[in-house]
Amino acid sequence: MKVTVVGAGAVGASCAEYIAIKNFASEVVLLDIKEGYAEGKAMDLMQTASLNGFDTKITGITNDYSKTVNSDICVITSGIPRKPGMTREELIGINAGIVKTVSSSLIKHSPNTIIIVVSNPMDTMAYLVHKTTSLPKSKIIGMGGALDSARFKYRLAEALGGPISDVDGMVLGGHSDTGMIPLTRMATRNGVPVSEFLSADRLNTVKEDTKVGGATLTKLLGTSAWYAPGAAVSSLVQAIACDQKKMFPCSVMLDGEYGLNDICLGVPVILGKNGIEKIVNIELNKAEMDNMKTSAEAVKAVNDLLEL
């Protein structure tokens, strides 16, 4: 099992670390355009192997995609964050160029790979990979819902004052502050609806805190988070690599599911050795469906800025 992670920044390196520690992959290739950067991160991580008890080989590479050959799974974290004074169009244009080049380079050396897109705006970048590569839709996955759901469960456990292992919950929709839809109605504590423990006002606070989870961390840290995003990616990679058939919300191409077409949006899927094994249709109420449609409209507006 060979996994390539493109982008050796905080998220990419964290992802490589969690994959290695879980010890299910034979090799993780960490690739970056900055000379020596991925090599340094890989060496630092490999020096933890005896301490953390893993045998996964981590290899650092500077921009040589031939070393990624025959990767089973490829993760794209590369791209730039939005800078002061930069328009959304400029951000999308730059990151679209990066993601397009990276995905085509990966597929050239690993034509049967499964791609997980992390780069932002994530739903739009996943859509771009669909439109500019020949991979089947089951092999292109946007990572957003897994992270957003982890943040949702953190906020639920905090509100309940109980252990996070008691809590289950899911976030659908776009991976943005306004687009994500925490399903408070379906969230449970050991199978009991959380509404049995929390008031409507407290649940609404949990929902709103979840939606701004990334922005809250950026404000505190001065940059984007990396531990939880890296862990979320590693969980998707493990579900695929180990054929676990686990259900995660992921951004996937929809062809009629949830009444939506020609868009990548966060919905529950079953992940296994073939990538997306199944898109799970869950019954949403009118308010939740309205929120899905609103979220989809916002994502489509961003997609329209792509030059395909």
C-alpha cells in the first residue's frame, strides 16, 4: 500500500504522520515544490518511527512525480491560502492551476489511483479534478465533511459534558462557514437523540460554533489548523486502504442524489478499496433539504469562476 501526499506543509505532514503511526501503509511519499522541504519533514518523521512503533517508510521528494509511481491513494493538500487584498477569483485561479497540474502529474504515474482533495475551496477543487481528469467519479473524494463532523462531535461532547466516544453526529453540505449543515436533529449520545439532553438554543450554539470551526482556529493560531485536518484525511485513507466500508460525509460528484446534479457536495458515502463504494441517501426534512440547496447554489457560484 503506497500513499502519496502532495504538499509537505502542516496539513500534509500531519496527514503523513497519522498514516504512518496507524501502520497500515508500506510507504508514504511526501512531495513538495520547495527544495529539500519534504525531505526534511520525512527525515524528521522517520526519526520518530522507533519511538512511535511504526514500520511505514516515509520518503520526501522535491517535485519529482516519477517517485510517486503506482500510488494506491494520492492526497492533494497543495495550494495557497487567501491573502489580504486577494480576490476570491484570484485564489481560485491560482489554486485551480496548482490542483490541475498536480492531479494530472499524479495520474500520469498512477493511472488507477484514488485521489483525495484537501486544497481549498475544496468542493470546487474536487469538481475541477472531475472535469479535468479521466478518473471515474468513485475515485475522486473531497475531504471536508469528515473534518467538519469531527468538529461537530467535539462541540456536542463539550455541550453535553460527556466523553466524545458517546457522541455521534454528521455534517453535510459545502465545506465553508455558511455552506455546512450540522445535522443536530440526527445527532445522538449512545443512540439517544442529543435533543433529550440539550435545549434548542444550546443545540443552535453547537451548530453555529461548528460552522465557524475553521475560522475560529485561524483567528487563534494565525493560520489554518492542521492536526484535525491531517487526522481526518488519514481516516479516509485508512478506510480505503483497509477496505473498511466505513461511512463518512465526503464531497462527491452528485448525479441526481439529494436532487442535485453536476456538483461536488458533502454527503454520506461508504468508503472501501474502490474508493466511493456507495453514496448513502438519508431522508432529510424540508429545512435540511432547503439548506442543502442553498449550500449547493453557493458552491456552484464558486464553480462558475473556474476556467474549464
